[in-house]
Amino acid sequence: MKNDKENIIVEKTIEFSLSVIKYCSSLENNKKFVIANQLLKSGTSRGANVFEAKNAESKIDFIHKMKIAAKEASETLYWLILCERSDGYQFETGLKNSLAEIIRILSKVISSSKS
């Protein structure tokens, strides 16, 4: 189930995961362990699902993995919004912007794969 769009999303999710790792490290340095842990899990698992979709067994399997990635993106957005709105948390606007782009790409990949 390989195509050019998939390669774009794979690269973007890898880049995002690396940024999340760095951001979560700074949260941990500020003793924000619970949020850092939740954000690290959801922020990196999306990339793993997209990467796994490269070897999907069928079109249905590919779409399923991409939908899981989209759900993880939604959860990641939740944790970023909490960081943004909480006192005492540094916030990385670039992460939220990158995530919005990834969500748009995921939506397009899912919808075009369905047709």
C-alpha cells in the first residue's frame, strides 16, 4: 500500500515524534512528569502506526492503521492544549502547528484511500 503521500506522512510523523521527545524531556526537567509521559506516548505512537501502515496487508488494514494514527493525533492535541492552557507549563506553538498539518494529511490519506 505504498504511495507518495504515505512517504510524506511518514517523514512528518518521524519529525514530529523527535520534536515531542525533545519537548517532553523539557517538561520532565520541570517536573511535569504525568503530562510528559502521556504526551510522549500519544505523540510518538502515531508515527509508529503510520510507519506500520507501510506494510499493511490490505487496503482495509492500511485505512485502519491510519485511523488509529488519526485518533492518536487527536489525543496528542488534547495534551498539547492542556500544556498551552496550564499555568507553569512552557508551550511549543510549533508542535501544535505541525500536528494540525499532520492531521490534515492523515485525513486526506484516509479519505483518498477509501475511494
